[in-house]
Amino acid sequence: MSSSVKAMEQANPWPVGMAALCSPAVLHKWLPFLAWMPKYSMQWLKMDFIAGLSVGLTVIPQALAYAEVAGLPPQYGLYSAFMGCFVYLILGTSRDLTLGPTAIMSLLVSSYTFQEPAFAVLLTFLSGCIQLAIRFLCLGFLLDFISCPVIKGFTSAAAITIGFGQLRNLLGLYCIPREFFLQVYYIFRYIGETRVGDIVLGLVCMLLLLVLKLMRDHVPPIHPEMPPGVRLSHGLVWTATTARNALVVAFAALVAYSFEVTGYQPFILTGNIVQGLPPFRTPPFSLSTTNGTLSFTEMLQEMGAGVAVVPLMGILESIAVARSFASQNNYRIDINQELMAIGTTNILASFFSSFPVTGSFGRTAVNAQSGVCTPAGGLVTGVLVLLSLNYLTSFFYYIPKAALAAVIIMAVVPMFDVKIIKTLWRVKRLDLLPLCVTFLLCFWEVQYGILAGTLVSVLIVLYSVARPDIKVSQGPVLILRPASGLQFPAIEALRNEVVSWALEVSPACCAILDCRHVCSIDYTAVLGLRELVEDFHRQGVNIAFVGLQGPILRVLKSANLKGIRHFTTLEEAEKYLTQEPGTQPYNISDDSVPEHKVALLKA
């Protein structure tokens, strides 16, 4: 053993591989909280506490409401609201992002779990496993195939579906099915049975939420020179408007309790909620029913496409929110670490009876506007949710469903993006096609809408690959310039274009194929070029190639393609084709080509 190796081992008793794994850079990458925790200050603690409290007062009523959207008992919304706070504290790279139940996830859970908690919890576990697999197998590129118009079409359809689904609670109607088209039919059929108390309370709650939101948007910023009294009143207004969901739900619950005391109850209430923290238990890999026991495989078959759709949409929503706020607040996030955080959250949350969670745009906005400094704000939020589960469930009994419906409707209204239609019409009208396909089909089945919209988007991309833009210049010699790579779908279109311009005219003329913008080629395209050269030879005219890049030259040389006349500049090619003396082509299969002319081949 050499002296240097011995010295290294004496200085570091750990194996070299273990030392690398335990280096500060690696630990900070896998455990991001280690990077900011040593710099934590009292000022950060103050801001994180305020932000965590604000988010907590927002998430509690929303969690109860989103459980209703998911078709699950109310306590499952709270079960889903705390684990993300603790996991993201350790693994997250965005100081603003909050993980928990969202409107989109709740709608997807409702579509695939049949209002059965066991299916929802198992779907949470499977979603986390798939999200971690995507992270470790580096399959995140698959999400790139879901374009922005598809996402906008889905979220807009989801906003209508979720909002319309809450009309039954806003109107106080019973026995309305959850399927969208049946909901529309039965709500209009039984609208005459609307309960006056529920509709009045629901509309009042919506009006209060709107007023408080407008106040929040127009609160002037605090200046240091403001008097203490003004700053105090400003802080009270800011707190009230930020926690508007909690205030409105508390107001509605007090109204309902007041009627309960008098012995008359004009509202449909949330009812009993199981008190206490959720038990720690493994996700259900089988389910006992009145007709027997469903095995794990049968449960997978029942959930179908949801096993893939839910984790993918969870990743999309979470990363989109994290990127948005990182861009606004001038910091960077680690996408791989974000995948780790959301996957770990869902796996651990499934042991506490959670349904799938993801990043919430609304609560993240509250977090950012509250001045959060680190992910430690989630610790306050998580503790607040656990305290509410343990001590406030008896109060939740009196929350009217109409009030929760108002919270949901006001939360999903901003998701319906009308401006995107005008933007796409101005920027690229063809992108309206996947948006409309996704939007319409999502009312039928969510997975069909997303799949169809993605397919349309991919077909649009493939069409541009198969029919590349080819610029044609006519002069002494015909010049054609393909604008992209020559892959197998495009070669036949290119060949037809060249033949129609050069060989199907009388007399046939020489042509130059300017390939300076061509950066890739495949074997089918090589065969197509061979046939194109042969077409020109049969007509007794020449075709020359200009600007072939190194990778293209290597492919053509490997294919032993004969008869390709290659020039480095257009001027050289034109001189050769117009038979000016002193210019010779460079045959790529000729090993005698001067060294300075074939340098690209050795690049």
C-alpha cells in the first residue's frame, strides 16, 4: 500500500465512497434544510411563524372542503394536510411551496377512488412510489410532453367541474350524483327544492370572501414612518383578509350553532368528524366488501389509469407552483429534490390515511405574501392542523356545507383562465386545438381529456418534424434550405419538394441543398438522399450539398453514400454547378480529400 493511500486512510477512517456520500455538498443536496438551518435567526423565526399561522388558518377549512370534493369523510382532508409540512421542511428546496390537498387532486381522487377511503389511501402510497421512481429513473422528461394548453384546458375544465359540483351543497340539495353530466341534469331538475337557509348563507359567505379578497389586494404597503397605531390596524386588516377562509367558516359555524340552540336548523351541517390524530397503519393492500375481498391486483384494476394520472398531475402541479414562486422571488429550486419531497410525502402520508397531495398555488401565495423565509413555516402549519384534529373537531360539526361550498367555489374561480384563449389566438392559433380537446373531454373522463390533448400536442410537433419548413431561392442555381433535422418522417416531403422544383420543370435544373440548419439525420433519411441523388443522375443534372455538419458527415460516410457532392460554401457550389473552372466538390467517401476540408469528419 502506498504511503499516500495510508496517509489518506489515517486522515479519514471512512471508506473513500462513504466520505464522498457524507460530504457537505452531497448532504446539502439531499437534505436542503442543512444549508439554511445554521444561518437561522430570530427574524426568520418571527416571519416563518406568521406565515405558518396564516397558511394553517387557510388550510384547515380548505382541507375539510376538499375532502368533500374527493367524496371522503371530512377528517381525511385534515389527515392529508400535515405530513407535507414536516417532510418538505427537510427535503424541500422552495421556501414558499406548501404541500397538501388541492382542488385538482381532490377531483382526481373522486374520479378514481369511488368515495372509498381505502382506495384513496392506497392511491396515495402508489403515487408516492411512482413519483420517487420517476425521480431515480430520471423520467421527468415525460412531463415535457404535456403542453401548457393541455394543462390550461384541464384546469379550466376542473374549475367548472368542481364549482358546479358544489352547487348541490350551496343549494342544499340531496341525492345529487357526482358524475358531471348527471349533476347538471339533476340540479336543474330539483332546483325548485333549494333550501333557502343554505343558499342565503352560501351567497353571504361568497360575498364576504370576495370583499375580504379585494381588501387584501388593495391593502397599502407598510412604511417605517407610519405611526404605530396605523401599523397595528394595517396588521389586523392584513391578518383578517389573509385568514378570510377561516374567518368566514367560523362565522358560518357560529350562525349555525345559534340556530341549533333555538332548536331550529335551516342549514345542512358537516356533522360528526372523527376526533383525534389518525392512527399509524400500513396502506390497505386489500379491501373487504360485502361481496368478498378485493385483492391488491383487483384494486389496481379498479383504479385503472388513475395510478398513472394522479402522480403525474401531482408532479406537474407541484413543480409548476414551485417554479412560479422561485422565479418571482429570485431563487432556484432543484427539480429532482422536489420530486423526492413530493414522493416521500405521499408515501409517508399514506401511513396516516391521507389522500394524494401536491403543491397548492393558493396557500403558497399566502405563504409568500406572509413573508416566509424558510420551509420552517410549514412546521407551524402542521402543528396547527394536528391541534385542530385533536381539539376542534366538535366545533367542525356545526360548519354548514354551504359555507365550505363557498370556500371551494371562490378558490377554483381563478383556475378558469379565459385570457389564455385570447393569448393563444394571438401567439399560435393551432395551440387552441389541444386546449379545446382537453377541455371538452375532461368533462367526460379526466384521463381521456389529458391523453387526447397530449396526443394532439404531440401530433402537432410530429407534423412540424414530418413537414419541415423549406425555403426556396431561385437564381442561377436553385437553392433549397431545410429548417430542421432530417428524420425519417421528413425525408419523403423533402425529396418531393426538391424534385418538384428542380426535376419536374422543363428543362430540369441543378440544385443546391443548403444543410447548415440540419443538425441530425437517421438511416431512412440517408436512403432518401441516395434516391434523390439517383433521381438527379437519371435526369442528367447535378445536386450539391452545402454546410453538412460533422455528425451528418460522419453518418453519411459510415453509410458509404456515393455521389454526394459536398461544398463548404454556397459560392463554391454555385461555381461548380455553373461549370466555372477551378472548383471541385469534396466526395465524403473519398479518403483523399484534403485534411483541412475533412476536419469536420474528425470532430
